[in-house]
Amino acid sequence: MKLLLIEDDQELTAALQPVLRDAGYALELADNGIDGEFLGNELRPDLIILDLGLPGKNGLDVLRSWRSSGNRTPVLVLTARDAWHERVDGLKAGADDYLGKPFHTAELLARLEAIGRRHSGNASNELSWRGVRLDTERQQAHTADGGTIDLTGIEFRLLRYLLQHPNDVHSKPRLSEHVYEEDLQRDSNVMEVYINRLRQYFGKDFIQTRRGQGYQLRPENSQ
């Protein structure tokens, strides 16, 4: 999943980067509201962490601009711990959740997971499809016959994205956008390598090729 972090506190940003990457997010950064608003529209991230006290353009105005233009990307706003009015204003402007500073990174990760689940229509803590289950905390997959697979970072991001959008057909460029960070974008054909790895783990028909379109998880009601 691609996550956009818009935060002007460089110390906090530096502390969060390894935590978010280790949790399986392809991370993009902005340190002001003007760049953050642009990237929120341009990159089509899966999630956004938005500080409200930003230079250039404050976070509340950025959020209002996104929502008025039809950008529905889930947003977690960061507020000052005692600024209850910021939390209220943020939620009214279209934020999906909020977190007061300072915060524990474990809570941040848990809230991001919850927002992602709600947005994809999955109320459960577990992502699963045709007997394959994904443990997002340990970044392990469990096969239909009970095996356990320790996934690489790219494998985990790819499988999580597919499981969160099981009925969609995904082009290789689209998958690459959501799995890699912008400055590490690879030839989209590399996605075929990782798709084949997942097929080796879970069966050749677990991921189907839609000729001229891309890839899709095999429908659960198919034989």
C-alpha cells in the first residue's frame, strides 16, 4: 500500500519512516501543505497521514480541498493533544480518524490498519481469499493446506493490496504504483516476477491473468 505522510516536523518524520516501511507501506513524503495537496491528488495513495499545522497551506484547508474535488483517499489527521477543536474540525472536513501528538507508533499503525480495512469494506482483522490468509502484523501468509510463508517486503505489499481489492482487475503499472515508492519505481514488467512467486506459493490459478488488462484474484465462486 502506498502511504503519503505530510508532516513538517523533520524529527518526527525521520522517526516514522522506518516504522511505516517495516509495516509494509510504500512511503511518500511532503513537508508542507502545498506539496502535500498536490501529491495527494497526483500519486493516488491508499492512505494519507496529514498534520494539520503545516506551512504553506494548513492541513484543514488541504483536506477540504481534496474532499471538495472528489478525492476520497482515507486520511488520518495528526493534531495537538489538547486541541479538541482541531479534531472536531478535521472530522467535519472529511477525515477518517485522528491521532493526538505525542502518540505511540503502535497506535498509529493500528489506526492505519483499521482505516484501510474500513475503506476496503473488510471489517475483519484478517485478510483472506480462497483459503489463503495474511497475517499483516507478522507479514506471513498461511496457505490453504496449513503451511506458513514468510513474505519479502514486496511480496507482502503485493499480496495485501490484492487481498484488499479481490474483485478488481489490476494492470501491472497500477500494481507497481501501489507497491513501490516513487523514487524506486521499477519497470512494471517486474510485477510479473512477483505475481509468479505468489502463484508458486498459493497455486497457479490463485491469480488469474486477464489478457490485455492485468491480473485478478480467482473469484471465490469459480471452480
